[in-house]
Amino acid sequence: MTDETAAIKAVVKTYLDGLHEGDADKLASAFHPTSALASEDGGALKVVPRDAWLDLVRNRPSPQAQGLARHDEILQIDLAGPGTAFVKLKCAIPPRFFTDYLCLLKIEGRWQVAQKVFAVEVRG
């Protein structure tokens, strides 16, 4: 594993820990302030700016507090250059199971999520 891959994995771990713990500060540290989350919703593009998403996280019970199991798995890391990377992962807030596509950029010497595109599947 390269140093860059290890650094990217550390950002992803911060993201996944923050998601499970409901820790908006951890999530904010992994995402660039101008980032957004995008998904398909009824055939239309839905975009949620980072700060609006963080407000949602702050105002909902965390998966950890609900006793929900973690379903984290990094499926792929692709370094496109010294400052650009793509990560595909699985995570969940049951009954919602997500596939996330994170685009990371190395900005001011540290890896940050610049954009998240995700799909959700509701089970059960």
C-alpha cells in the first residue's frame, strides 16, 4: 500500500466513522467545504450541499446510538494522478444500504472528498 492509498483510506475511515457515530465534525473534516452529495431521485438529479447534509446528520439519531450494525466495505480505490482519486464503497444505515462513489482531491496537502455520488437501496 502506498502512502497516498493509506492517506485516502484514513479519510474514508473518518467518513465511515462519522457516518456511524453521527459525528458531523468528523464528516466535515473529510469533505471539502464546497462539496455536495448527489443522487438520483425519481429520475431527477438531487444535490445536497455538504453543510445542509451535515445539518441532517446533526438532527437524526446516529446508527451507533440506535445499535445498528456497520456494513462498511471499501470496494475500490483508483488513483488517477498525484492529486485525484476515486473510491467506491458500501455502507448502511439500515434499512438503507448505500453504494458511494467518492471523488477525492489532494488540496493544500491533504485528501478531501470533493464530491459524493451515491445510490441507495431500501431493504426489509
